Amino acid sequence: MSETDSLRELVGRVVNQHGPDFEHWFPASFDWMAACSDAAGMAERAGGGRLSDEGVAALAAAAGEHFRLGYLAGLLTLAAIDPYDGDPEGLVAELVEPLEDEDEERFGALATDHLDAIEARLGGDPTKHPPGTERLVKLAEHAWTPLSTWFESTPKGQRTKWRPFLLAFARLGAGLSALRWHLAGR
């Protein structure tokens, strides 16, 4: 079994276990559903053309799936490289527990302060990130790198013109998983 297949299997288990109740435990200080619901608007602004109402709903749903997948797989990837823990799935189970109010606020503040740098770096922008974001950007890169290989292995016949927008939502999820990882003191 290849590393990519092993990662798919692990991610599949984590997504099946924690994905269905994602909106109940994901930090509410970042409105991921609002971001995903604007996927069609982003695509249209980028020249992707206007979508039917059904197309808008389908693209928003796909963006949400990619965001959840990126977040959960990002946590799993970080847990798998954690030198102090031998149970990545168990560590992910700890990290999907709802945050206390204070940590919820800190998550929102981290997203506000660091998300632009993380998104730029994961999107391939080689520019230097602002001071104070280095560790979080590095964590986000560790979360995203194996996933980018996985997403790139998608057969060409299954790719659509919306793929770049969907990958952006997966990168966003992986980037936010780095913020959660940081809050856990890992």
C-alpha cells in the first residue's frame, strides 16, 4: 500500500468519525459555512462564469466538503508527525472536542491575525510572511503538503473547472487546522 493510499484510508476513517458533527465542534469564531457559501461568488468574480441556482448550491456544498476534509486531514497529518504521540487518530479525537470560550476567542483572533499569511503561503505565494506568523505558517505547510499530493493524484477525468476553488477551501481548512494545533500547545 502506498503512502497516499495509507493517508486516504486514515483520512477516510477520521472524516467518517468526526465529519458528520463538524459544525457542532468546529470553533464558531470562524464562520466557515459563510465562507463556503460564497464559493460561487468567488468563482464568478474570478471569471468562472455565472452559475444556475443548482450550480451555486452544488459548488457551496463541494466547498464545504473540501473545507472539512482539509481541516480534518490537516489535523491528522500534524498528529501523524507529532514525535510525542503514537496515536494520531486518538490525538485528532482530542482536538475535535469543542473549545472553551477563552480558547474559542483565541482561535478567532489567530484566524484574524494569521490567516492571510497562511493562505498566501499555501496558495504558492513565495513572499515572506509577516513577523509573528512563522510558526503557524510552518505548521500549515506541514498540514497541507501531504494533502496537496493527495489532491493532485485525483484522476484528470474527475477534475472540473471549479477544482482550483475547491482546492482553495481544502487549503483553508488545512491552514485553520494549524491554528487549532497551536492552541493545543503542540
